[in-house]
Amino acid sequence: MFYPRTSPPIAPKPPAKFIAFFAGFLCGIFPASFAVAGILEQVEKELVELADRVRPAVVSLSPHVADGAVSQGLPGRGRPPVNAGAGVIYDAARGFVVTNSHVVRGVESIKVTLTDGRVIVGEVLGVDEDTDLAVVHISSATPLAEVKFGDSSEVRVGQLVVAVGNPYGLNDTTTFGIVSGLKRENVNLSRYEDFIQTDASINPGNSGGPLLNIRGEVIGINTAIINYAQNIGFSIPSNMVKHVVEQLVEHGEVRRGWLGVGIDPVSEDVAKRLAKARAGEGVVINSIFEGDPADVAGLRVGDIILKIGGLAINSPNSMIRVIGAITPGQTINLDILREDKYKVVPVKLESRKKRMTQLATLPPVQSSELGLGFTVADSENGTNLPAGALVVRVDPASPATSKGLRSGDLIVAVNGETVESRRKFGGLVEKVREGSPLFLLVWRNGDKFHLELARAK
């Protein structure tokens, strides 16, 4: 079971009175004899009770600094460590806390502060950077509180929500709002994006804290805000959290499927060529890697993938997310449109990690002399990838890292010229004067994007 309990759980409380009073207040259907003050008092009472139930399970997290070590905190009185954040206990019996991966990044042990003031040094059990989630393990001699996870597929826009966290080191802060949007992607916060958007106040330090419905169930883990906007925060849906956390606890990593295709959105131009195609519905295959699952299953360039395992696909991000949630080795049905005819194609997925490991074992060719701060190799010799310059190592201190280049990325063009090999890549870079910009076309797991770098002087 995912949520065994040996200590009394925080039981969701059906908020019948809260819903009745609040809905009546909003719709204006209360009899005139009801005092507005009484309605607000009932609303207030329900919110206070909810906060009292869930706060004991919300913890403050900051890097553990051993005695005598130099603190990683920011200079200045009262400022929290740079990656301080929040977490929520979801399994009291085993002492498991879920939080964001960026809260525990670069540390093995973490200081966990409970609402009663107790401090426990926890261990980072597993991290998944692709979803910005992590699991921390703590041991306590006294029973811990825990929260129940709700079903995020039932969340609706306009639903009332409560966020709990530690913004700017102010522990045990609770805010209130609504769900502003669902299935937000292309936010560029993580690889697998399916965010719940909320206007409940989320600030630095709320990261890793829960987003709750009015039953006190966790429907999301708060992960980020848009710095230049007000009241726009994002939470990772609880169903995705449960899937990732289960694998981190069981395997120490998340095992994801790999299809082996390059994809693009279905544009208006693509849709015009097929009577049954619709712009924005499905994704079109632009490349297939020899020997990978899509190739073995008989998929073709030009096929439009409409559904995977019965789930509708409407963007490259949604397909990447769905494929990544499928266990490697599992056979899944793809509903496709090929030459204006519908077909169902079964595909047995491979492991994404296995493919990335194969790429990492290629013999490297140093490119640091080019002033770029990363290492490339040819993508050929059994990798089943398109021709290009494969990034196998990136200097963490280089501009390439800050621009988002990663190991495993494939550079397929430089300044508009196609790259067939690492030798061609080197030749194109040599033509660029020191200090001048380089415009790279990068392929990453089926997606293409542009990245600008400057050749160092």
C-alpha cells in the first residue's frame, strides 16, 4: 500500500457546512435573516480547522550543516539557506517526506523542522530532476502526522485551495485561493510538465509544500512562481507525485519508457494535407531511430499519433509525459492516423535510462579548445540517433550550462548549417570569430529548440 499508517492520520473532514454556507453566500440565496457576519464566521471556522489539521504534517527543510562546517546560507541576519523550502509528510509510519528536488539539490542530508519545533536530520532517499520531486526519509521516536493525497484528475478550475509553506523562512504560512488553470505546460520549469495553476500566494520557500483542497487532501506539490507576475503559482499534480514517489522509494530512481521518435505539433499546414487531421490534435512523427521501439513496431515518418494507451495526445509535451509514465518493457497501443486511415499499433517500450547510458559510453572528443565549455562525440556507431554532434559532457561553470545545454543533447545545426558529425561541428565553430554568437539547433528526446552561445575570447 502506498499510505500505510501506524499513527493517527489527518483524516479529511467532509466540509458540508463550509460548502453550504460559502456557496449560499456567493449565490446570494440566503434568507435575509442570516447575518453576513455569521456566514463569514462559519467560513472562517472551517478554514481554521483545516489549517490546524494539516500544518503538523508540513515541515521546513534546509541543508544540514555539520558542526564546524561553513553554512551555505545567504549573508544577512535572519535569511534562510539558498535552497530552503517546505515538504509534507505523506507516510508517517516509514517517515517519508515529499518535496521539490531543487530544495535538496546538492545535499545528502537535510535539516527537517517540524511545526512543534523539533529538528530532525533527514536523508535524501531519491531525486527526480525531470519532475522536480524528491523524497526525504526521517526517523522520529514520537508519532508523526501525515496527510492524504487526493485525486488530481478530479480538480477543476475555480476550486478552492489552500497552500502551506515557509516563504522567506516564515514557517507555517498558510494562504488561500482558487485553481486558476489546469494542464499548464511549456512553462520550462521541468521536463514533464502538467501543472495546476493557482492564485493562492506562493513565494520562495513554499517550494515543496502542499496545495490542498478544502477536505485537507493534497492535490499538488507547490513548485514555482512566475517572478514577473502576481498570483501565478504552479503545483505538480498529486497523481504525478504519487507515481514518481512510489518509484523513488522502490527503485531510488524513476524508470521511464522510450519510444524513439522525433515529433512536431500538428500544424495547420499538416492538417490541410489530410482530411481527417485537425490542427492541435495529436503529434506528427518527423523522424524514427533505427532499431528503437517505434521502428520495430512499424511506425513511419508522417504518422500522426492521436492516443497512447487511450489517452489523447495534443502536444509534444503531453506525449513525452505520457510515454515517460509508462514502465519500460510494457506494450502499449498507439492510435495513429496514417494516410487518412486510422490504425492501432502496439509498441513495446524500452528504458529511457538504458538509451541515455548508451549515449554516455561513447568515446568523447574534446571541444573545450573551441571555447564552448562542453564535450562532443559523433552520434553514430550504434546509437540509432540522427547524425550530429552529441553532447557527452558539459562544464558546470560554463555558459552552456546556464543556457540549459545537457549531456545527451544532439547538435544538428550551427548557424543554419547542418551538422553531420563532430568534425563538421568543429569546422563550423572554427569559422565563428571569438566573441561572436553561435546559434545551435538542438535535438532532445524528440524535441528541437534553438540555443544561442558566444564563442569565448
